[in-house]
Amino acid sequence: MEHKTEREKMFFKTLFSELENSTKILASSLAGISQKEAQFKPSKKSWSILEVTCHLYDEEREDFREHLDFILHRQHESWHNIAPQAWVKLRKYNDQDFKMMKVKFFRERTKSLTCLKTLKNPNWDMVYISKWGEMRAGDMFASWIAHDNLHIRQLTELRRIVIEQKTKPYKTRYAGEW
């Protein structure tokens, strides 16, 4: 049986911990938001909190966990097509039940964390070659964390807008420039 190098062990431990931490941050970011607040869109082009939540759910099931498994264990299979931007409208994200979507996302995240814990000596340098180019298992795992962080930032901005709406006519400028 192959032994993991210290670098590989540290890589997994660090990213697994980051995924656990971002899960907690996401839970906090989605707490205390009503259905109406979750559906609010600052502009036609921006996403709502609900749309971000639905996106995270679909990405959890159909992208990151699935594609990491392709790279590590299913090299002979072709990746299925995903369309995260199109799904927002096709799957009517902003019409979904916010509470249910939170439950569904965190259920999938728990599955992902459990799945990751069961990996036996993963080769993070394993490369999957697709029509989009090469992707190492380590690239996919690191991208998963970066994707969470991107949406944590997005949710923070959306929550700020919700707070500004809730506290009108009071202003938040004393807090500092955003």
C-alpha cells in the first residue's frame, strides 16, 4: 500500500478543514434570511441569496464531488455537461423554497465531507484529460474551496444590501466604505 507523503497529508488536512470552515460560514451567511429577502435581486443581472443557495446545491451534487471522483476513480468515463449559469433560469432557482434549499445543500455538503473522509491515499496529482484540458485532482479540490469563498463573498455583499434595506431610513456609512 502506498504511503502518503507529508505534503499530501497536509494538503488534504488543510483543504478538508477549509471545506468544513466554509460550510460553517455558509450556514451563518444563510441564517436569519426570510424567503422574500432570499429572493431579492439588487439588479436584473445579479443573483439573489436563494439563487446562490440553489447554485451551491447543484454544484455540490453535479460538479465538485462528482468531478473529483471522475479524476480519482473514473478515468475511463466522460464528464457530463454542466451549465451552472443556465441552470439559474432553467431550474427556476429564484422560485424555490429557501428553507428547503438550505436543507438540501447542507445535506449534500455532509455527503461530500463524508465521501472525502473515506478517500484512501488519493493521488492529488492524478490528471483527467477532457475537451476543456487537463485537471489534476488537487486542482479540483482546491477549486472547490475557492468556489465556496467566491460565494461567501457574494453572500456577504447580498446580506449587506438586505441589512441596508431593513434599516432604512438609517444609513450605514459610519461603518466605513464598502
